[in-house]
Amino acid sequence: MYLSPTTEDPPVVLSTHGLTKDFKNLRAVDNLNLTIRRGDVFGFLGPNGAGKTRL
């Protein structure tokens, strides 16, 4: 992670609050709160066909 010379947090590049995703009768994501800042590394892990791309 890049550490800037100041004490400020890097800017937020993606955030979700209360994200829920349903596929017919299956709740794939339930109330996800997520904040990703510049310089963070983040990934979704899961089996093929689990719906990672749709999120």
C-alpha cells in the first residue's frame, strides 16, 4: 500500500452501503457495506457461476 507523507486517508474510489443482490430465490449478497480507497487491493473469491461478475 502506498503511504503518503500526510496523515489523510486516500480518497474513496468505491463504496457500497446495504448492497443486497438476489438471483430468483437465492440471496447472494446481503447488506454489504464496503469502502475501497485508492491503493487498496481487493477481489471477490468464489466458484465459477457464483455471480461475482454481476456484482
